[in-house]
Amino acid sequence: MSVDGLVMRYGDKTAVDGLTLDVEPHTITAVLGPNGAGKTTTLETCEGYRRPHQGAVRVLGLDPLKDRKELLPRIGVMLQSGGAWSSARPAEMLRHLSRLHAHPVPVAELMDRLALHECARTPYRRLSGGQQQRLGLAMALVGRPELVFVDEPTAGMDPQIRRTVWELLEELRASGVTVVLTTHYLEEAERLADRVHIIDRGRLVASGSPLELTRGGTVATIRLVLTQPFPPGAPEALAADLGPATELQVLDPVSLQLSGPADASTLAVVSAWCEKHHVLPESLSLGQRNLEDVFLELTGREESI
Amino acid sequence: MSTTFSPAPGAAPLARQVLAQAAMEARLMLRNGEQLLLAVVIPVVVLVGAVRGSERVGISFDDPTVDVMTPGVLALAVMSTSFTSLAIATGFERRYGVLKRLGTAPLSRAALLGGKVGALFAVELLQFAVIGSVGFGLGWSPSIDVVGVLLTLLLGTAAFAALGLLLAGALRAEATLAAANLVYLLLMAGGAVVLPASAYGELGTVMTWLPSGALGEAMRSACAGDLPWRDLLVLAGWAGAGSVLTARTFRWE
């Protein structure tokens, strides 16, 4: 799948602004971004719901609009919400969709895998948010697609079910299905995705594996807690030892935090300082950059995660 | 190795899709209490009420009341299902993203429409069975022109379904609900569906150009053994105009 220079506008607002990204087959690719970044618009263009204002989208080598008939059986779509008749029951909804496909997944098995038997006969409108999400995912998978688009697959699910869904998505990849997901949960992208695309204001701001994105950070954080209060002048001495590149912050009488270049010499300095001042660390923790830090650094916004 | 989710994409044959869609929509339509009221209960109440009531208040037609009213109520049933029920159901399908979701299932628009029409015919068949039985119970003695009744059913459904979809594709779901019910009530009372156009005096001629009047007149003629060409042409005209407008204005989301 590829998106090349996609521009999408709503009125005079530009939702997607020259976005270019690729999705490798048989991988899980996460599209991350704050609300309004253009994630859903991009997905919906790939699904053939919208016509690109500029640029081009190819899905499985096909044009989502021109080659619609050929493409539709090959993709599975999970919408962010809705998509079922309000009085339809999960079992009959899945049976119905399965009849539209040539080689569907057996409905009973799909319901097993997504714990849908508990609500097999409950009308859609009375399902919990998590149950609706699971049904939506099942609906995307029932036709045995090559590529699935899942928009916020685990929003509103409890942790246990979320893990079940993660395992299922991993199984899809192992079965040769390509998964494209948008998510608000950075943890989800970090755990599942082979590749992460971070988009902001309709543009791609970073791409890579979670490891590539979290590596190569400029700043490491070390938090030090002592068994006894700092001797007078000791924090200042440490700051002097570390040099101006490292920022030292005293948090309380026994703990401090260092932010500075991520290298081993910082630890050596801290360790020598402890020896010199006869203090013993109760704990010494190294902050690892996670996707959340990367995300915040790149999008510069916190409120929307 | 093949697992549960190994890709094996493919669309089902068109006929199976249409059948599945029709079965699903018919089931949902009959499950809904209000729709069942509209489809069966109101027409039966109208029929029984009119036949029994006219005896009491002394209204009389040229033919026995039940022979005039039963075809009218059959026409009403066609209108309620293909216009009101369809419009409301489709309005909420838009609202709840059902049409959007089906848009990415391997179901063509033609198959979706075919399924909807199939569901309408299934429900109408049921309505005809119930209303016909009640009519016969009340002493209805028609001389049915089978081709005429089938063409009336077909073209009446086409005309009202096109108008119902026109409404549902343009308005919000709640507005569709209100408008579809209001139009139904107005046409039931004053659209020459249940009562013959002749009962409306001078206005009657105008009403036979409305889809409701044409449907009612066609059904009455067909149940009296005539092939109502003129009314069928009017219905075909409404079906054509409605379809063109709907195709131009229908919004899927």
C-alpha cells in the first residue's frame, strides 16, 4: 500500500497536507497522531470512501476508486464506530457479512476468538463499547482479507480483552495478513507495530520501527534516590562534575533527577560521586525513551493523546 | 500452512449476496415493532374499520364496501412498506454507518438495491397474505387480473421506493422519520389510496396523477379484472423521475 503526496481538504481546512507513506506487506503498521492529524481521513481515502484532492493512493496495487470492485473483497475495514443495524445481533450480523464473501472465516470460530458468544443475541444498540469494537473487528476479518484497516481497534476495551485483540492482530500478521491500524495508545503501537508512522497536521513527521524511533534520542533521564539526605553541597558538586550539558534537578532531600546526553560516562560520574560523598543509592533508574516521549517531542502536544 | 485467517478473499456470487441482503433486511423490518404496526396492524384496522364502519354510518359505494376497500388497503400496504418503512430504515442505516460499512463489503450498489427491493417484496407478500385473508373473511369477492396486480405491485413499489430513498438520502434520520410518517398519513387520508379517487369529487382527477392515487386506482382496477394501463404509466413515470433524482442526490453518509 502506498500514499503519495496525498492532500485532502474540508472546506478551507487542510486535513491531509502532502502525506507520503508506505506499508510493507505482511506487517503491522501503526499510524499515530493527535486528534485531527488526518489519520482517519487518510485511512478512509485508502478504503475508497474519499477521492484524493491531490496525490495518489494505491492499495494492493489498485486504485481504491477505479478498481473498487476488485479491491473490496481483498480488504477488511473496521470503522471507528457504528457499521451495524441497531437491532441486529452480533451472530446474525457476522453471518450476514460472511454470506457476502466467497471463503469466509467460520462465524462460530470468529465469535470464539473475540469472545462474542457472551453477546451473540444482544441487539447491537445494547452492546457495550468494547463489545461493539470486537464485533467491528470481527466484521473486518470475516471475509479473509489480505489487508485490514483498523481504526482505533481497542478503544474502550478492558485490558484483558485488549491483550486478546493484540494477540489476534499478531496472529493475522503471522497468517500473512497486512494490518494497518490507527491508535491513540502508544503502548499498542510499541507492542504491535513493525513500523510506525507518526503524522501531525496532515504531514508525516517520523517513520520507523518502534526501536528506531525510540533509539537515538538526545536526552536520557536518570533518577537517583539515596538512603539518606544529601550531604551539604553534594548536589552542586555533582552538577559541577557532570558539566553544563547535564541538567540537575533536586526533587526532595533524598532524590534528584538528571537530564543530559545519553552516554555511559554520566553513570560513571554518578557512581564516583556516590563513593566520594559516602552515600548509597537506594535506587537508580534510567529513563528509557518510549514512543510516548518521541511522540510528544515530535508533535509538541500532550493534551490529545 | 493455512490458518483461520490466511487470506482467501473473494466475493460471493451476486445472486447469493442479493438473497442474503434481502433476507437480512426483511428480518430486521419485521423485527421492528413500529414497522410491523405500519405494515400489518394499521392496514388491517383500516380495512375492518372501514367495512364495519361504513355499514353503521351508511356510506356506500357502487360496489360492496369490502370490494372497494380491500384493494385500497393493499395499495396502502405497498405504500407503507416501500415508502415509509424503507425511508426510515435507510435513514437510520445512513446515520449508524451501516451503508458506509456495507460500502466496503464486496456488495455492489446494484446488489444492495436488489436486496432492499427483495426485502420489500417479501414483506409485501406477507402483507398481501394477511390483508387478503382478512378481506376474504369480510366477504371480498374480487375478479383479479394477476398481471395487473403484479405490475401494480412492481411499479407501485418502484415509485414509492424511489421517493422513500430520495427522502432518506437527503434528510437526517430523525427528519426522515418524521417526514415519511407525515407523508404516509396525509396520503392515507387524502391521497386516493384507500378511498377511490371518485370519492374526492373534482379533486379526484388531480389525485390520480399522484403516485398514491395512481397506485390505489391501479390496484382497484386490477382487482376488478382490468389492466390499468394509464395508472401503471403514471407509476412508471414517478418511478423513473424518483430514481433519477435519488441517484443524483443520495448521500451515503
